[in-house]
Amino acid sequence: MMFFIPIVQLVLFGYAINNDPKGLPTAIHAEEQTPIVRTLIRGLETSGYYKIVLETDDARESASLLARGDVAFVVSIPSGFTRKLVRGERPELLIEADASDPAAASNAIGRAEAILNSAIRHELKGPLAGLNATPAPFQLIVHPRYNPEGITQYNIVPGLLGVILTMTLVMITGMAMTREVERGTMENLLAMPSRP
């Protein structure tokens, strides 16, 4: 029994602590629906990092979802994005991220530009092939919200409190049982009519 508990903890911590989370809930605030915009949205969705839970043209709705914690990201594509992209003006694409958990958000944010570039390359053919050069044909702007400094202590300390309390309680219980065995009173405890 004593060997079973550490094995269970090892398995739980090994699979529960994930520094590369996938399928993070994302809202899309798109003010236009063009083939290029739809390609960008599908590129995010097929990457595995982002799970599109809502597509809306209302900025307040997507902002409230982020504020409530229902989504981890809001991707905003402004009106006129495609027109500016075709003209070579490098339009801005905004990603607002809930950075209250910096470990979860950082990998998805770091991969966003590569994912979007890879997705849009399929649309930039023929007369638009000139936009395939580096840098990207759009500017990706990321706004980390609710913890813009990325301080990990806000997440680690509350979780560590539970781990330390669990370890301390196990050690105190083990020392109490050892003391009872050394004093010879464990047999008295086992002979009591109460059951475990």
C-alpha cells in the first residue's frame, strides 16, 4: 500500500502537469468573412493549439468571454483586413490572451505567427505570390491580459500550498504511527473495538 501512493502521484503529476497544452478555447472576432479570413481561422483550428468555440462580429461579446475566463484567446480580425493584405499594407491581426496562466498561453502565442503564416501561404498564389516573401504579409499583435508580466508565482504558489500540506500530513502521520509502534501502544489501538 505504501508503494502504491507514490506511483499514483507520479502518474497523476506526470500527466496533469502539461507545459504544452492543446485545444485552448478561442473566440474569433471577425468583422469580415473573406476566403483569406476563413483560411486563417481554419489554420488556427487545425493547429491543435486553438479550439474555436465562438465566431462573432461583436467585440463586447468576445471581450466578456475573455474576462469571464470562458476562452483563453480572442483573435480579432478588423474590417478591411483582406483589402489591406492584398495591397501589401501589412494589416494588423490582434490576439488577446488570458495570461493569468503564463505556461498555458506562452506556447500557443509563440506558435501563432508560424501557424497563421503557414495557413495563409495556400491563399497567396498567382498575382498574390509576391506577398509570400518574408516578413509576413500581416502584423501579429499580442496583448497578454490579466498578467502581462507573465509572473508564474501567481499559479505556482497556490498549487504548491496543496502539495506541501499533503506531504506534511503524510510525514506527520508516518511519524505518529512510528512513535506508537515504538511505545508499544499500537497493539492497544488495534485491539480497540472501533474499525478503521
